[in-house]
Amino acid sequence: DDFDDRDICELDCDISCELSSLWMNAPLPANQWLVNYGETATEATGPDGDISTYGSYIYVESSQNNCGFESAAILETDCMEIFSNNDGCDFSFYFSMNGVDAGTLKFEVTTDDGNNWQTLFEENGDQGSDWLKANIDLKDYAGYVGRFRFKTEVGNNSGERGDIALDRLVFYGSNRVVEAQYLFYEDQDSDNYGADINPSFFCSNTLVEG
């Protein structure tokens, strides 16, 4: 996803920014990923533009805790069927961590509906003004269903020069699941069979108790 078809999304303390059909912000009061074009609002931080120089990207404004948001900004996918090409590059993205106050950027996966998260990528601190590319190997999770997320924390000194940006988030084979295949039915009469009413969806590879 390169976010070029999304409207610019400026900071709003009351409204979450809508990003794409696959990637979504965690609900408020979580810190927010915003859609931007060109430079970010603060000097000496963030990219000068997207990876192509003429499109949009998403970023976390390190000074936006003026809204009282939590320090963590979380960008999460829908439930995915995970696929691996066995070539070391099953997902790729570009990132920018430009500024003396840059904190931490993580890319994580869960295969038990969010109870546990495993870190697939982590970078810390100022990485300079250039866009950098990361390639992620998913072979250890091939055949599973799961969710992915980016999680960033502002720097320890909570300064304004710590904007973190992302662009061109691309899966090579993994796809959003068909939800009906992962519906669970509650056993309401303890007969070890689920009642065929009010099913619940879980992005999990194991049966849910009850």
C-alpha cells in the first residue's frame, strides 16, 4: 500500500485517521498514523516526501501527544492467510526515522488473535534523512492465519524531532482471510457442539475454549 489514493489526514484529537482497506489505526486514545504529502510539519524530522517524491505516505507526529494520546502508535492489518515464497522477502516496506528524538519502530505478528505478538523487525533511534527498505521473511508462519502490526513509541525525551514514516507496504502472497472460514460457535449446553447462532470471528489457529 502506497497510500497515494488516500486523502491527507491531519491531526485531530477526536477522530481516528482512515488509512486503507487493509491497514487501520488502533482506536483512540492510541497515537495515530497520519496520511501526509511532502514534508512533515516540524523542521529537522520526517521525510521530505514519499519514496517516489510525488505521492503520499503515513507517519507518526512525535509532538502529537498534545492530544493526550498514548505514546504507542499501532498500525494493524485485518486477519491474513500467511504465505511464504521461501526467498526471504514475503513482505517489504520503506521507513523513515529522521530526527534526534526518534524512538522505536517494530513490525510484529500474532497467530492467536492478539494474545501474543512476535517481533519480526525492530529499529531504534535516528536513521538519517533517507528512506530505508526492509524485507521480511515469513516462512516460519506460512500456512497460519494471523495479524500484522507496526508499533512505534516516541523517543524517551518525548521531543518534537522524532517523526517516523512508512510507505509502500507490500505483501507477496499473503491475503486477507475469508472470515466465514474462521467463525466459532459457542457451546451453550455443554454437549461439546457449538450452537448455530451468533458466531464469533477469531483470527486464531487453535480452537477457542467454550
